[in-house]
Amino acid sequence: MKLTEAKAQFISSWGAFGTHWGINRTMAQIHALLLISPDPITQDDIMEQLNISRGNVNMNTRDLIDWGLVDRVLIPGERKEFFSAEKDIWKVATQIIKERKKRELDPMLKLLTQLEKIDGDKKDAATKQFIDTVAGIRKFGGQADKMLDVMIKADESWFLGNILKFFK
Amino acid sequence: MKLTEAKAQFISSWGAFGTHWGINRTMAQIHALLLISPDPITQDDIMEQLNISRGNVNMNTRDLIDWGLVDRVLIPGERKEFFSAEKDIWKVATQIIKERKKRELDPMLKLLTQLEKIDGDKKDAATKQFIDTVAGIRKFGGQADKMLDVMIKADESWFLGNILKFFK
DNA sequence: ATTAATTTTCAATAAGTTTTGAAAATTCAA
DNA sequence: TTGAATTTTCAAAACTTATTGAAAATTAAT
């Protein structure tokens, strides 16, 4: 397979993959393009390579920056802004985990903790099932939360070295 | 907070939460409703409680069944079909992991393995960055894959007992 | 200060996804 | 069998989300 074809495949698949992970297709495609670009590139480069409008590039690069996955880079002597993605995949993964935990898991756990405090008779089947379900999810989520915190703080070699021992 | 209000909150939040995880809102809401129902319920019960059409209930319960999260239950003497959700949250989580791994991670790893075999000069910066990026993601994904396999096979008490030791 | 280059915004529109509801298919009791 | 109850299907409509593109804002060189 030739590079051009492989690049196109990678960008398109990474885009489709992103949609399963709560990231929109274009944002994931821009991310993919930046991941395989050895040097920083401009808005115009992205527009041209992905065939999308300036506004679209602008919005999605901004989101990528908010997610902490992409940086604006200033190149001396150049008027335009350049963009560059973090290439270390471990850092990319921990950054995504960190953001999603903050945006999704933490608020959910907060809500579940509230819902558990419902007033009602535990002998009533509906009440009991509600409390048990909410408590079960909250407990499980709490464990996941702790685990992800450690992962975020850990560094890759430590993590992989130990996780492999753990998982036989 | 009263049970009725708490239920509504839980269903609505679980629905919103689901959309971040590639599951559609209604499917997640039906799942939530089933999780807090002590006994199996019918299509009509779901239609009434969530204010959605029969077709919608039918499609989404079918998807939940495909995901292995919900079962059809036949109640002797009843003409209608009843639905019931797996209540053990550990089983729910491992089932979701199993399905998503099969649907998303495995095909992605297969593709990356292909893309790594690109023909081209490793001294060319673009080629080198492409291969490095793809290889990095493939390697990371491979570790995640192994880890999830162990998790899927493990049983909850074993897992939580050990993970706590591992994560200090 | 003026102007040209560049980036940002956002209303309009396009594309994609979900939901409805009624007709078709299926199931089961009599 | 027949027909009433129930489930399934799927085209059309409603809703949601993403994209465009041109105008406004910003930036930086002269």
C-alpha cells in the first residue's frame, strides 16, 4: 500500500472511530491528520487536505485545543498560525481519560450520590430496587474513578510494567 | 427527594450519559427503566412510562437484547412479552466492554496492522511519522485489548480485590 | 493610521439520526 | 381455520447536529 492511500484510510477510520467515542467525525479527522504530520500545519493545509470549510477547521481545532490534544504553534517569520498534536499516544490517552472523567464520570457520581438519599420505605420493592441499582452503579463508578486517577498520574513505563504483571 | 422524581432524574441522566457512549438516548433510557424495575415489564409499560411510540420501544429493546443487556421473559399465562435487564452492574459493564471491544477495538487493531506495512522510505519524514504514529497506536491498543480480555474473564470480587491492592 | 492578511463568529443550510404510526406479519386461543 | 392480540417493519416526518461561507473582528506590517 502506498503512503497516500494509507493516510486517507487512517484519517477516515480514525474519524469513524471517534464518533463511537463522543468525538465528532471532523474533529477526529483533524486530529488524525495532525498525528501523522511531522511538522505543524496551518488552517489552510487542513482545509485543503480534508476538503472542509475554514469555519469548520476553526471550530474543531479550537475544540481539540480545549481537549488538550492540540497546540497552537508560532513559527518565527510566519504570519499564519500553525497547529501541532501531541504525538505520544500514552499522553493522548491519559489526556482523553482526564477530560472525559471530568466531563462525564464525576457529574454522574455526584448525581447518583444524591439519588441514593431518596426518602421512602425500603420494604417497597420499587424503592428497594431503585436504591440498590443506584448504589451499585455508584459503587462501581467510584472504583473506576479511583483507578482512572491512578492511571492519569502514572507514567507509561510504570503502568505497562505493572499492569502486565497484574494481568499475568 | 421522592421516588417518582428520583426515577425521572435517573432515567433522564442515564439517557444523556448514554449518548456520550455511543448508545442512543432512548435505548439508554429504556435500559435505565428496566434497571430500576423490580419485575419484568411489557412494551406497553415502557411506552407509557417513557412516552414513546411502540416502534421505538420495539427497535430499542431489540438493540438492548443484541447488546446482551436485556432479556425477553415469558410469563406463564401471559400473552404479552416481558423484558428484564441484567441487574448486576459488573456483568453489565463487562458485557458492554466485550461488545465494544468486538465492534470497535478489534477492527481498528486489524486495520492498524495493515497500515503499518506501508511501502516507502523510512528516511522520508512523512513516511516515518506515519509509521511511528500507527505503530504507537497499535501497540497501545494491543495492551488495552489484553487488559480488557482479562477483565472480561475475571469475576468481580477477584478483580476488585486485586485492583485495590494494585492501585495502592 | 491605513491596509492587507488572517482568524473568528454565527445565521442559514445541509446532513444525519431518531421517532412516529399505521400497515404487514406473526402468534395463539378458541 | 378464523380472528383478535401482539409484535415487527419501514417510509415519512421531526428533531438534532455538523457544516458552510460571508461578514465582522483581530492582528501585524508598512
